[in-house]
Amino acid sequence: MGSGPRGIAVLERLAVRTRVEVEEAAAAGVVPRPVRIHLIDSHQVGAGRVWRTDQPTWFTMNTVISQVTMYSGEQDEGPARPGAGPSLGQWIAQRAKDLDEDYLGPNDYAPRVRYGEYLYDVCQVISRSLPSHVELHQVTGRVVAVRPVPRGGYRLSFAGHSQPLEVDRVVLTTGHPVNEPDAFERRMLGFTDHFPSTRYICADSAADMDLSEEAIPAGTSVGVRGLGLSFYDVMLSLTVGRGGRFLWSPGDELVYKPSGREPHIVAGSRSGLPIPARGRNQKEPTQSHRPLFLTRQALEAARRARAAGGSAQLVFAEDILPLLLLEVEHVYFTTHVRVTQGTAQAQAFAERHEATLRRGEDPRELRAEAGLGDLPPIDLEALARPFAGRHYRSTEQFTQELFELMHRDLAAASLGNVDGPLKAALDVLRDIRTIVREAVDFGGLLPESHVRDFHGYYLPLNSLLSAGPPMERVEQLRALIRQGVVEIAGPDTRFETDESAGGFRVMSPQVEGSERIVRTIIDARIPSPDLRRDTSELTQQLIADGMARVFTIPSPDGESFVTGGLDVTPAPFHVRTASGEPQPGLYALGIPTEHTRWFTQVGSSRPGVATLFYLDADLIAEEVLRSVEPQDTDLEDEQWPARRLVSAAAGAGSPE
């Protein structure tokens, strides 16, 4: 259930495999059994909730369009079809030509609504391309229960008065959850009950928040919790969405022309740092860093060593992070040599540098020989927490330092993710996600290390440094700060209630004079999946009936950790029952399984690359089609009960 990127990916691979069935059946003199697929979504079939096509154009993707595709094969000379179709960039280029729209280059970023339109188009292409023995039913509805039926398969119940639907297989690709408020949110919402002029807007996609002028009047002060990607969505909704404009001045500086309808925005986060910009893309879709140190062989060796002590579970800070940092440092210093001395010198340096690091020797002498002696190693923590331990005498002093940091970041980003040493090194964090997943997925870490080292330490750094917005967004933020529309409170931002002021207090204890009273607080962070807080009736039913359970990381000493993610088997990702048994015919993919698997919010594949996004979908498609063998051609069509499959309820994700 769910027709966002994950649901469409499964549908696309089902279509490819059923087309292959036709060829194989013809060669064998048999006829493939009829297949009926129900694609179900509670919002928009073919796009899902997050990517639906009725949202504003200022919500932007954070992956360049040439690196995004929903087809499992590249476009060829034939028509678009399952297994061979245009990337998002190629589709947008053709659309611009047909509709005389503004052209986006391969390294540009598209509005999210455009990706939703692409997803919808892919869905319709699949529908038109299905072989004659396959039916596709596109169903708009909200599934509230999935229960087994005595003769096999499942009955799906819908909200309202819709008739139940019986199917043989169910694939859950339900996307981002809506969670029950946590303790902090309950306290804030309770405050608004006593002070009706205040509002607290819980975390969600910005497209699903009420950010209208009626809800947040012009001239009022609003606090924004979080400075990640969703912060920029909220920022633009309250500025460009209110009629403001960004213009380039004669001095080549981006300036903001307010409409007068904007609120005053006071934003902050734990780090106090707005998420830095992505480096200007210089990579082809198939180009990525190949791990040299954090390899599959290194992980296997670490597990063998740990297993000798009783458990093969790893310690992230000891077994993974040091090797990951070697990858980042190696790219950082090698890129410096290449851009200053040329490719030949860089290749020679890279060979010696890699060998030195492998032997565990001090690389400083080698770096000095290469003219890098004054260049300090890259420090991820310092990059992500630049204000840690600092104290500022005024908001002006902090803002000045923030501006200087943003200026340096934009300069580094403009050099690119190949020729810019800093952004090339940080792009390694994206490129090696697959091997990190192999290390941590399905309880690969000891519980304490998962909580402390991975979830508590590494993930915030990784999110801040490797998943930034286009440079344009950082330029726009600077312009809004200069105009006085946006104010960054500072590090360790506190969001508190103030009964005497009748509002919320936003302040940084490290910045004197930063305290501000606001009437509205917006949580600009995407909710983390947690089955224990998920408001979905379907999720609650599956857990209550023992058809699903929360994933728990075991520990050799009995101190397990309950993650909040949906427990599934390794591929093809059967949902596990309350007793831990694989649930026959019930599968889950994507965001509901976060914590069992890592970084499931990926919302596309890459052209020409066999990504996990594509492989995961294919493994499920293979499994759900495997159950029934083709029938002999002598049988009458009426004798064949159709295989009833479902890839079904509101799926979405963020491109990698």
C-alpha cells in the first residue's frame, strides 16, 4: 500500500517481470496465469502524499535531476516502458520542449511537485504497458486493517463504507508517518490550550502544515524548531509563499524584497547551524567514491574478531567510524593535490597515501612532502558543531560569525563535489551509505553502540554534512537574515513556554540578548518513524493483532534496544509477527522499516546504477510472482483464478 516512490518501484518491477513471463510462457507453450494488481493510496495514486502534484513550486528536491530515475533501465530508442525510460532530467527536458517551459539543466534541482508529476507519468506509462494477462486497479482510499482470511491471503478494510478487498499478497510502502505528540509536544500543545492566541505546529511535511496568513498573521513572530532541509521549506512558505521576491542587486548580491505579509521568523537548533549547502554537482549518475578502507572484507574481519568474544555485533565507534574517516580524509587530501598539482601527481600521492593509511602509519610526513603540511585533517564534528563551547556577547556578534561561516561554505560548495576538496570529501558520506547499511542493518551493532555511536553521534553529523540544500537556498537565507525577516537564535536553542508573556520563549544560552517571545512555534523536522507513536489505524491494527512487531536489537548480555521500526526479514522483507515468524505474503519496504534498516527515505534510483532502491523492489516483485506456476495452454481461461497482488497506502521518500 502506498504509491510514492517505493510503491511505484515495486509496480515497475512487477511490470517488467510479468512481461518476461509472457516471453518465457510462449517459449514453453504455456500461458501465464492472470495477475490483478491493486495500487492503493490515501492521497494521490501515482505520487503519494509527500510528492503529490498539488503542492507549491518552492518545495525543492535536494538531488540534481540527472541523478534521479524511477525506471530500472535507461532510456533507449524505444518508447518509455517498464525497464527502460527517461530519468527525471530527461523527462523534464522533453516536457520543457513540449510545453515551452523554462529548461532545467542536468545539475539543477527540480521542484518536488515536478517529481510528483514525473512519478504520476511513470505510473501511467506502466499502466499502459502491462501485458494482457495483468490488470492494474488504481484505488484511492485509506486502508485501516489487513487481516488474514481462512483460505489464504488477506482482507483489506477501508475507512468509510468502501467494500473490503481480498488479495493474496500485500506490500506495505506507506511512507512517512504521522506520530502522536511526544512529551515535549504535549507540553507545548497543553500551553496553547490555556493561551488560545498561541499555536504549536507539530512536525510534518511543510506541504501538510497550515502556514497560511490566517494561521500565522503578517508581522507576528514565529519560532522554527530545526535548521535542516524542512526548515528551508517553511522559510520559503512564509516569504515567497507570501508574495516576497528574491532579486540580484547590481553588486551581484541576492536581496529579498518583502511583500509586507511575512511574519518575523526566529529559528534555531541544537547546533545553531543552518544545514550547509550541497557542493555544485560535477558527478555523472554512475560516478561515486569506491570504498578503500570501509570495505565488505573489513566488515567481515571485524565481525569475525567480535564473534571470537561471543557476539558478531559491531561497535560503530571502533569498527566502522575510524575506517569511514579514513575514506573522507583520503579524498580530501587527494583532491587538494589534484586541483593544485594535477592528475598525475594526485594519482601518485593517492597510492602512497592509501598504503600509508592501510599500514596504520602517520601520514603527516607524506602530506608535508606533497605541500599539504599546513592543511589540518578534516574534522566532521567541528564542521557540524562550529559554535560548540562558544559564547557571544550579542546577537550581532553571533550573526556576524554565522555570515562568515555561510560565506566560506558557499565558496567551498561553488568549487564542486569533485574539484572542491571539502565538498568532495563530504560527498563520500553519501557514496558509502550502502556499506554503512551493511554494517548496521538488522541489528548489526551492539545496542549501546547503535544508540550512542550511530544514532546519537554519527547520524546527526551525517545528516547535517551530506544532505544539504542547493546553494541557492543558503543564499536566500542570507538575504532574509540581512533583510531582518529571519533571525537565527544560536546554538543549543531552547523552545520554552512563558506564562507571564503569554507566549513561547526562544533563546540560545550561548548568545546574550537572543531571547525572543513568539506566538507560534513550527517544528520543521520530519518525524522519525516509530510504530509505538504512529497514529495510523493500520499500523495499530497490525501490532494489536500480533501480525507485526517493533524491531528490537538484541544484545549478548540481554540488554536489548527497542528501535521503533517495523521488524522485517532480510530480502524479500517479510513482516515479522509478534513471535518473530515471517508473515507469509506480507511485505514492507521503505520508511516504516527505518531503524531495522538505515536510510530508507531514499526516493529514487540512479540512471545506470543497480541501487538498493531498485534491487529491493525487484526482490519483492520476484517473490510475489513466484507463488503460482504458469498453466498448460489446454486449460480454459475461466479455470484460472487470478493472482491478486497489492502494492498498496501513502508512500513517499527523499531522493538519495
